[in-house]
Amino acid sequence: MIFKQLFTPKWQHSDAKVRQKALSQLEDKNIIRQIAEQDLERDIRRQALEKLSSFADWLRAHQTEKDAFLKKVAYEKVKAALVGETLSVSQDDKLACLQHSSDMQLVEDVLRLSRDPVLRSQALERVTRQSILLEIVMRDTDAKIAVDAFKKLDCEQKQLEKIVQKAQSSAVVQLAQARLDEARQAAEQVTKLQQETTLVLSKLLSLRDKTDYLNVKGEVEALTTQWQQLVQAFAILPAEQQTIYEQKYQQIYPKVEAKLAQLKKTYEAQLAEQQAAQAKQQLIAEVSSDIKQIETTLAEAINGEHHGENIQDTDAINKKISASITKLQLDHSGGSQIEKLFNQLNQLKAKSERLPEYAEQISQATRLIAQLNEQPIPDNSEAYPQAAEFYANWSKKWRSLQHGLIFKLPLALEQSSGILIQQWQQALKQIEQQQNSQLRQIRGQMRELERLIREGHFNMAFGLFKKISAGFSDLSELSQQKVERDYQRMNEQIEELTDWKAYIGLPRKRELLAEMQSVAAETDEDVLARARKIKQMRQTWRLLGNVDGDENQHLNQAFDEAAELAFAPCREKFAELDAQRQKNLIEREKLISQLTNIEAAFNQQQDYKQLRKSLTQVQQAWKSAGPVERKDYLAVSEQYFARLKPLKQILNDFYKQNSAAKQALIEQAEAVREGDLEQASARLKDLQKAWKQIGFAGPREDNQLWQKFRQINDQVFNQLQTEFESQQAQQNSVYEMRQNELEALTQSLSDAQDEKTLDVSMKAVKALDLADLTPAQKRKIQRQQSEIEGQILAAKKSLSEARKAAEYEHLVAVLEQLLREPSDELPLTEINPRWHKAISAMQQPAKTDMRSRHDATIKLEILTQTDSPAADKDRRMALQVAMLSDKLNQGDELTSEHLLINWLSAGPMLAEQSQLFNRLKVILKRL
């Protein structure tokens, strides 16, 4: 062993101090490089590397060195060489190092710290970490580097907005702004596409309620084309949204197809019916036209110039009729119209076969008219009997001929006979009217004569009979025969009266005197009936006339005395009635004065409503006022109507004015009801308000005008109601679709595994188009949206908390590994990138900042309201006061993330800090 040491080079000596001393004296770089690579002592290897002072050697140490500290030293040397001029390194070597280095931290540091644009560009090509790229984009003043970094950066809208606000490079700001604009445009396109897609689906769904096949078919084709165009743009939508829309389409379109097939079947059936109906109507029109032509031919034959004398062969007419019947027989649909045409043709055929017989009837009619024309028309009562007998016989023959006519008479013959018959009838009627008038007068006189005789008015009866005799003598023999019997009877009665006048008069007067005396003795309270009875008895007394003799004078005197005595009670009653009439007259005069006051009040106030009310009251009072003397009534009524008429005219003028105004509103309503329903309804509401402002239009006019105006309003508002119900049905359809979409989104939440999926769902919820919904439906959908958004936020929070807890678990695992055994191969990929730099600091051979880590622990306990050990009570109080002071004075508020990074950045974690680490684990569970 001793022998071996004698011949071993000192740089290979077992004693590290000997090797270190020998190293300081060596000049052979190969040996020094061998020491740097193989010596067991970290410090000797470092001394050898420093003695070599070669970039390649430091780079090799960085790549192969196992000691973490020396590896870190080598890393710093290489970084310094790449960034600065500490070592002599060519540009090509630097580029090659950056191109082939597996340490992305080195590449990132060169990108951040170097000033060489070529090296930075090379480093930037390899950097992919978004946080580094974002840092370069935000802080770098080199426009090219910042722009290239921005092109590699994959950032969301919030980051873009932050870049626009805080980036140092204006070129980057412009690019970020452009990308923001593109994102907004893309978002707008997405929203527009979602709205258009929803609208197309809603329209497709609404087609199920329509019944017009052609309209539905056209809309289906148009909407299908729109859908295909929209599907081509679906790439900009989230995959889940695309799936939802496609599922909706697959649900709706088969239903629409089924509805369309059903409508097509109904439409084709209706079309076939229409075609058959059109063919039938065409046949009916053709046959009807044939019938008109046949009727025209028959009419020409019947109404010919020689009145049917030239009617010969009917074969041509019969052929036309047979052809028309054949047309009808080819139609098998039947019906009342076809049957009616058959009947018309059969009737025409029967008529054509009877044309010769009709010619003979025309000849007979011509002879009868000639006979009537030869007979003179009567012009007086003497010629009337013979002429009337002739015309009666002639009329009988004429009616018999007309009753048996096959067709109507030719027009010329009918007109000539009509004129002649009218002349005869007018002449006979005029004579008959004269005779009948005289007969009615004589018969009335005879009835009056019978009444006079029956009531004992004999003197008047004698005079009336003389008039009857004169009228009777003026009658024709035929008319005298009608009243001969009654006239003879009246003559006999007059002759008897002449003989019995004296014999009957005195006894009747004695009876009347006794009756009058009896009335005078009565005490009947009905004074008016008593007065009427006395008046009737006086009239009867006068009708009996006077008879020669003293008894007649005595009876006259006694009757007058008895009548005066009987009438005495009536005078008292009539005096009371006169007094009442006077009161009634005063009341009516008061009403006239009241009219004067009404006129004055109206002139002052111009209150038409009060005027109408007051006049109605006065008129009712006038009608209910009692009777007055006739002469007084004429005078007072003239005054009353003289006052009333102008006031009523004022009201009538007011009514006319209001009627014209309301009529104008009706015309305006007529004009607006043909336009847009919404505008029409709004306008009609204004017209209704205007109608209420117009006064009364009169008792007859006002209600009629209102009914017209109301009818127009009812038509418009009924149409509006119908349209509203249709719109409501469409809104309900859209509402149902929105609910289904929300339900699908709600179901999809349970399957969401990441926040990105939840963000897509959130955008889908917010992008729902509510434009076609009613306010109530909007509120319901918005409440559902709010609930789903709350569920999404809760799910995102849950995912965030789970992710955060997992990150903290990974962090604790890494820290535990560092505490057990420091190593360069830590599972950093599983922890949050924002902690990488701090954990790297924990791996550096620097001095641990115990105070800083201890304070960070206490501050974290303050933020998470975790109890600190009793030994830290005073320090916790001081830190809590300092934190509160910074917050109040400077607005600075520490976050748990910031304090955690401070905790990690305090240097390597020593074994004696395990207590702080345990406290940190408790804190992390509460974050």
C-alpha cells in the first residue's frame, strides 16, 4: 500500500488535501479535465473546472455532474457564459448549446437575460412554456422577440386584454388588439350562428302547427337549405354545442317530415277533389251555355216576327238538346246541379216538340185581341153595364187561353194586348170607383139615419133622408139595385115617423122630465158623470123638438128648472177644478221662469250636461203638471215653447257637433283598421280616449254611433287577439326548445371533468336567444339560466378546489422528498409552474433565510386563521399589526399565494425546519 502511494501521482492521492494541492500545480489540461470528471470530492472537481475555465467543460459538468450543488454552479457558469462574456465562447458554440440543450430552464434564462438578439431568437424557438412567453411578451422591449413570443403564445381573452394594457412593445399591442378583435368577431359570429341556428330550429318546430302544404313545403325546403349552410359553419362552435344542435335537428326534422307527408296526402286528395270539381264546373258551364243557346233559338222561334206562324222543323233544336244530354251522361259524379241541367234540357225538348201547337194558340190570341179592340171603351155610367158584361166574358176566354199557353206570348203581342187590357180596366175601374164612392156615402148616410131614428132625433132624420133620396137618384141602375132594399126600408120608416112624431114626442118629454127630476134628487159623488148625464138629457130634449099645445110649454119650463136644480152640485166641483187649474197655471208659469234661469246659467257656465239634465227635468214636470183653462193653456204653452225651443236647439246643435266629431272618429277608425294591427290598435286606443272626450250626441244618434265605433274596435282587437294567440303558440314552441336546451346543458354538467367544458356550457347558457319569448317566459328562462350558471360556478369552484388540493398535495410530496434527500430529479411536472422557480431556489446551496420562512409561516396562519404555537404569540401579534398597517396605509394586502412563494423562496429546507413544514401542511389543508 505504501509502495503504491510512492508511485501514484499526487493528483490521484487518497488524501483530498494532497490532491487539491497537486491540482493547483498541474498544467496538463487533460489531467485536470480527468480530475474534474472523476475526482470524488465536489470541491476538487469544482477547482479543476475553474482551473480549466472552459465553456465546454462547464457545460459537460452541468450535463453530467451528480452533485446538485456543483451541478448548480456549473449551470450558473454556463448561463453566465451564454448571457455575458465570462468565458470565451464562440457564437456558433452558443447557438449549438441552445439548440441541443435538454435543460429548458437554461434556454428560458438565456431568453430572459441575454441581450444578443440571435441567441434570444434561437432560445425563443425552443421555449414553449406559456408563462415565460407571456413574461417576454409583457416586458421585453425588443419588438421582434416580443412579437415572435406573442405568435407562440396561446392566451385567452383576459390575457390579451392585459397584454394590450401593459405590454411594452407597441407591435405586440397591435397584434394583441388584432387578435382580440378577431376573438370578438369570432364570438359575435358564434353568437350570430347560435341565434340563427336556434331560429331555424324554432321555425322548423313551429311548422308542425301549420296546415298549408305548399307553404309548409316551401318553408321546409328553405329552412333545410339554411340549416345546411349553418352546419358548414358549425366548426366555430364548441363540440358539445354542435352535438346539441344536431340532436335537436334530428329530433325535430323527422317530425316535420311526418307532418309534411301527412299534409301532402291531404293536399293531393284535396287537389284531386278540386280537379274533379273544376271538371264538373266546366261541364256545367258548357251545358249551361248550350241551354242558353237552345233557349235563344226557341225564343227566336217563339217571338218571331209572325208570332210562330213560321215554326217548322224542330230537328236542329232536338239535336242540340240530345248532344247536351250526352255530355251530362258522361259525368258520373251526379249532384243537384247536374240533375237540374237534365231537367232543363228535358223541358226544352218538350217545348220544342210543342211548337206547332203553340202557333195555333198565337192565332187564337190574335183573334181575341182584335175582338176587344173593336168594342168601344165605356166613358160613362150608362154604357157601363153592357161594357162590363162584354169585358167579363172576354176576360174569361183570355184567361183560359193564357192558362193553356205552352210558352209566353210573343213580346209584341203581349205588349199590345197589355196596353188594350189596361185601357179597358182603367175605364171600368174609374166608373166603378165613382159608383162605389156614391154607394159608400149613401150606405153611411143610411146607417146615420138609423141611429138618428133610434135615438129619437127625428127632425135631423127627416133632413138626412132628403139627401139620401137625392144621391140615390144619381146612381146607375146596377148600383141602385145594390141598395134598393135598404132605401125602401128607410123610406117606410120616414113615412111612419111623420105620422107618429106628435104621438111619440110628448110622452118621451114626460119621461125625460121625470129622469131629470130623479137626477136632481140624487146625491151621487161622481160630479163629472152627473154633468155628462145632464148634458146628454138636454141634448135629447132638444132633438125631440116642439109640439103645438100648452103642455109642451109647461114641460119645457119644468125640464129647465129640474136641470138647473140637478146641475147645482156640479157648479161647486167645477169651482174647485177652476181653482186647481189656476194652481196648475201658476206651476207652469214657474217652469217658464225656471227655463229663463236655466238659460242664464248655461250662458254663464256653458255646461251642456247640466243643460240637458235641467231641460229633461223641466219637460217631465211640464208633462206631469195638471190641466188649465184652454185659453190659459194656449198662452202659457206658447211662452213655454218659446223659452224651451232655443235651449233645445242649443242642445241639438251640440249633439250635431258631437255626432259629426264621433262620425269623424269612426271614419278614422275605418281608415286605420286596414293597416298594421299593432299600429291600428294603438291608434284605436287613442281614438277611444278622444271618443270619451266628446260629449253626448243625442238619444238616438249616440248609441248608433257607438255601436259602429265599437264594431270596428272589436274587429281589430279580435284580429289582434288571434295574431297574439298565434304568436303565443310560436313563443311557447321556442320556450319549450329553450327549456330542452337548458335541460340538456344541466344533464351535461354531471359529465364535465374540466373547467374548459364548464366554460363552454356557461357560454352556451348565456348565448341562448330570448328575443322571441314573452316577458314572463324570459323571466322563467333567466331564472333557470341563473340556477344553471350557479351550478356551473359551483362545479368550477369544486373543480378548482380539487385541483388546488391536488396541487398542494403534490407540493407537499415534493417538499417531503427534498427534506428526506435533495435530488435534481424532482416530479416538478405535477406541480404548479408558478412554484418551480421557488423550489429551484430551495435546491441552491445558498444560506437559508430562517427568519423569512418563519414569518411567512406565521402570516399564512394569520390569513387562514390557523393557531400558531404559544412561542410565536408575540411575533404573530407584531406581524398581524404590520399587515393591517400596510393594508390601511398603502393598500397592500398579502395573499396566501404570495406568502407561499416567499416561504418556498427562503432557501434550502433544513431538517431543523421540519416543524415549520408540518405547520405549512396544516395551512395548505385550509387553503
